[in-house]
Amino acid sequence: MVPALFGRRSEDAGGRVPRGPRVNVVAVAVLLTSMGLGLLGSRAARSPMPLIAMTLVGAALMPSPRVAQQWERAVILRLGRFVGLRGPGLFWIVPFIDRVASWIDQRTITTASRPSRR
């Protein structure tokens, strides 16, 4: 699930080109944990079905955890209605019901200006 691993983020300040997408390590940890539990269940049951089932559950839960940087806020929509702003830090959304509509960059950008002559 590419959208769960890689999120679209706000651009860096100062007009620099934004870095590539970042990996959401919490989403990867959710997938690996569910796969580990499925592997244990597969060994106990001597069947590959628990591994397959837990891998699907982990893949479905991967979009849930999101991480906002210190200067970012996420606009959360639930079924198209505004729910609120989340961040900074780790927050969870309900897969297939909630979505992050946009990321708001709250950094202050300063520009130098010359005093006007009269």
C-alpha cells in the first residue's frame, strides 16, 4: 500500500525542492508485527492461513498511523466532513473512513526587505 508508506508532505521553506517521500516507520512496524503474529499462528496451526490473514490485516491497518512533524498539522476528514486538525506527533485515523485532506505547514517564513526611499 504505497499511500500508507509514503505521505505527501508540505514543501520545505525557502523555495527549496522538497525531499522525497518519507517512510512511515510506525506503519511498517504495524505490518511487521501482524506478520510476526501470523507466522507464530502458522507454526502453531501448521497451516499458512494465519500468516495470510494477518498479513492482510496488517496491510489494511497500515494507513492508520500518521506522523506530523513539529511544524505540521493535518486536516482530517471523516466521510468528507471536517473532524479536526491533528499533530504534531503520532496520530491515528480510521482506515477507509478518515483521510488526511491536506498537510498545513505552520513555519514562519521571513523575507528581507529594503526600507523605502522618499
